[in-house]
Amino acid sequence: MSTDWLPVALVLRVQPTTTTRLVTVRCPICGRQHVHGWPYGLDTIGSRVPHCVGRNVPTGAPGSYFIPTPTENPTR
């Protein structure tokens, strides 16, 4: 499935835990930070549903966004 039409979230941080990686992104819909899980068994992150859906989101905003897989750990 193509994700070319989805807005792209900026990856701010990747934090490893004992069970998964936590990816902090800048939401392209609301501009706030959201944290998503990225299981160790997956090589890519892919599309996610933003945590802001249903709260102060512009009418017509997409229901998901794409998180590119970082090549290194951003520290923004």
C-alpha cells in the first residue's frame, strides 16, 4: 500500500526500552509531539494514527501520517 499521499512526521527522538523502541515525532497535523511504539521485530515504522485525532484538529485533516525510518538516532 502506498503512503505517498500521507503527511510526513519529523522524527525527534528514538528511545530504546527493554521491550520496544519509543519514537517521538513532531505531528504534521497539530504540531505537537507524539510518542509511538516501534517494535524491535519491525525494520520500518510506517504509518500511524496521530494521538490528536478528535481533539483540536483542523476539519479535513488526514486520519494518519507517515513516520520515516530514521537512519540514526535524532537528538532534537
